[in-house]
Amino acid sequence: MNLISLLISSILIENVILTRFLGLCPFLGISNKEDGAISMGISITIVMVIASIITYILHNYILVPLDIEYLRTILFILIIASLVQLLEMFIRKYFPKTHEMFGIYLPLITTNCAILGVVLLSRNYNYTFIETLIFAIGSSIGYMLVLYIFSNIRIRLEESPIPEGFKGIPIALVCASIMSLLFIRYVGF
Amino acid sequence: MKKHLFKGIFIENPIFVLLLGLCPVLAVTTSVENAIVMGLSVMFVLFFTNTIISIIKNIVPEQVRIPTYILIIATFVTIVELLLNAYTPIIYTTIGIYIPLIVVNCIVLGRAIGFASKEKVFNSLLDGLGFGIGFLIALIVLGGIREILGNNTITIIDNLSKLTNVEMIYQVLPKNNVFPMSVFRTPAGAFLSLGLLIGIINTIKINRRGNK
């Protein structure tokens, strides 16, 4: 498969948040600070890429030859949880300044649907190693892009007269629907 | 005791009130049948994991609590995934990617860590059942809205018809004259219908509070 088209499709056309509905919790709860979005995006990129590599090796070289593929949900989630834990300890010890910037978002990523979802999708589609990497990088770029756009929209939403019942998550969902309309024009539903 | 069962359905409905676990909601509500299957899966997982975690809560050491709970939840999710793959392969191809994501669903983990690890076994059982029923009802409501507007039908049993020998597809509006609004079948329609629904429910709650 063409790698460029895979990259573009995972960033724009089949965007992780707006088309696949993965990773909605931080998306709806993101504050209106821009650097929050970028920090979250960078943490997600690191975890997603490393998790994709590890799960690729584990799945293709251990689970499939031993015919125990049904254990993949359990093993993948344990890998992701341990990976996040190790990463947080590593960054806290060796890069304390970076830890202040985006270390606090790391524990939240364990229960983020996006990481587990992207990892499982690349196994379902049976991507090669390079395709898995490109898919992970593209998905996290798409995630960061949507998060960044949305944090800017949030800033404007704060100053608009929104009805009491719609403040917070309902209006965020309606804005997400309009954003999603723009993104899915490429697919042609 | 009854309050543990009913609080998950109305007062603390996970989707409409607590706004947790929204990831699978938007994806599976394209038809009522998919919504029912997903709702029953989550109810199954919630029921068993809450019960088992409450039974073993005193044996698990403090440091390995959360990995143990995740392991138990993942086991039951794998059970559900294998059952669905075997008995309903068509539904599994449509919503199959969202079944393993029940492991990281905020509702399941939240009730396990926040309630089942502290309360008695029977209360945890009722709590899991209540939240599962609340989730199922919310999914059916949203799926109904999206399917009626987007497809002019209500599909309760279609892909399961081989299993149950029953086919329940209801045509709400005539097929040829009234065209459905296909935006509701797309992700954009999912966000829109959920956002408007939660907004309307919040507005009703605020008005009721204001009248008191």
C-alpha cells in the first residue's frame, strides 16, 4: 500500500477522533490552553509509536506462532499500562523539566481509547512494520491537529453566549460534529 | 439496597449525566441492533467484574490493585469478544473494534476502582447491573434516534436472525416517499445527536431546578 496515502488517510480522512471516535475523553475535556493540547499530543505520539512497535513484535513473533491470538486484548492493555508507567518514571528521573511540561498527562493516557484502538486496528488490518509505524505517527498527528484546533475553538466559545444547558460537553459535541462534517467530505458518505 | 440498582439508570446515568465512556456510544449507535449488542456486552462485563472485584478486594495488595483489576476486566472482555466473534460474525465485523475498547471504558474502570473495591459484594453486583442497564437504555435511545432519522427504520433483530429465527425490522416512514437524512449515519450526525440530546436533558434539569 502506498505509504503516503496511508499517512494522509490516517491524519485527515479517517481521523482518530472525528471519524473513528477514539480518544474522546481528553478531547471533550481539554482546557483552552494551547500548550495543553500540544503537550497531550506529544505524549500520545510517544506512547502510540512505542506501543505500536512493541505490540507488533509481540503479536507477530509470539502470539501468532503459538496460536494464542485471543490473548491479545489482555496482553496489549498490560503492555500499554506498563509502558506508560515506565515512561513516566524514566522522564521524571532523566528529564525533570520535560516532566513538568507534559509528564502529568502521561498517566491519563493509559485509559485512552486511542492508543489501544490504534494498536488493535493495525493488527486487524495486518500492516507491515513500516505501515504500522506510519499509521501510528499519522494517527497521533491527526489527534494533535484536532486537539489543537479544538482548544482554539474553546477559547472563542468561552466568550460566546451559550444557553446554560449546553455549556461544557454538549456544545463541544456540536462543534465536533461540524468539524467532523468538514473532515468526512473527503470520504464521501 | 434498591438505590444501588436504580442510581445507575436515572440519577447517575453514565452517558447522560456522568458523561463517561462516550467512545463506543457514538460508533455503535448506527442501528438499534448494534446498540443492543454493545449495551448487553458492557452489562455482562460490568456485572461480572464488579462482583469478582468486590469478592477479592481484601486479598489484593495495594500496589498491584489497578493492574489486577485491568486484568480481570480484560479477561471478561475477551470472553465477550470471542462469543460475539463466534455467534454473530456480521455484527462483529461492524462493531468488532469497539468491543476490546470496553477494557479502557471509563465506566467499567470507574465503577471497579470507585465502588466495587470498597463496597459489599451484593451492592457491587447491583451497582454493576444498574450501570449496565443505564448504559443499555442510553444506547437504545441514541441508536433509535439516529436510525429513525438516518434510515427510516428500527432494526432490532436483523443480523441475528439466523440465531433467533426472528427478524424485527420496522419501517417507520415509507421507503419510497420520504428520504432519510443520511447525515445521521455519519460520524458528524453521531456527535450532533448526542450533543443535542445531552443539551436538552441538561436544560430540562436546570429548568426543573429553577422551578423548585
